[in-house]
Amino acid sequence: MNNDDLNNQILKLRNKGYGYKRIAKELSISVSAARYVCLKNDEKSKTTHCKNCSLSIISIEGKRKKVFCSDKCRYNWWNKNQNKVNKKAYYTHQCKNCNKEFVAYGNKKRIYCSQECYIKSKISKVGANNEAKWLRDVLSVDGTNSKDVKWRRN
Ligand SMILES: [Zn+2]
Ligand SMILES: [Zn+2]
């Protein structure tokens, strides 16, 4: 195989969307050689690669560089990234009490999936003996009780 043939082989695989590593493996050449040939060719032909599938796109000089090879790829890419944007405020946590995965909106620090799990885990921490006392403490600061007190005061 002479050099031109090898270059063509590399570019053919590149056009199929192969990465440098895969090209190198396929043709038993070094990764740096594959990269070198690809980059040199990209410069020459003003080739860009689709942001979504990394397929080669040949841009026409003077025109705006294409970012996607097709409308389908544009759609897929935006779809993927739209999800990323939307998911930003959602955090997935694993409940420390029941190990269930749950999603909390805008709260990075939640540890329990529900108030029930929070209370259960507190109880297991204070121990069964202190459970009744602890529950009384929790319930004494409960809204209904304090309202009751206020109402009586007024
Ligand atoms: Zn594409
Ligand atoms: Zn839970």
C-alpha cells in the first residue's frame, strides 16, 4: 500500500464518522498518523464534522460553516441538549433510608425521598428506646399544636 492509498483509506473511514483511534486500529497505523492525515485534509477541504454524528461536512468557501450534516442530526442534537438544559434544575438522589432513587427539583442537598423516610431514619439513629420521646419532640413543634397555643393566647 503506498502513501496515497493509505491517506484515502484514512479519509474514507473518517468520512464514515470513525474516530482517530478506530481508524488507527482498522488500518494498523498509529493514532497520531491518523489524526495528522485527517487534520491536514480538513484544512485543505474546509471540512467540518457534524456536531452530532461527527460525519464529515464539506463547507463551501465564503459560506457559513455547517455544524450539522443533516436536519435530522440538528434535531437530534438539540433534542439531547434541550434535555440537558431542562434537567439542570433536577437532581437525582438516592434516599438514605430506603435506597430508592428520587428526583428533587432545584435541591442539590436532599437526602430522603419523603418525610416518612426522614423520620424513619432519625428514629433508627436515636434508637427504639428513644423513639417515643423523639416523636413527641417532633410532634410538639408540629403546626397544629403551635396554632392551638396561639389561638388560646389570643
Ligand atoms: Zn450528523
Ligand atoms: Zn426513601
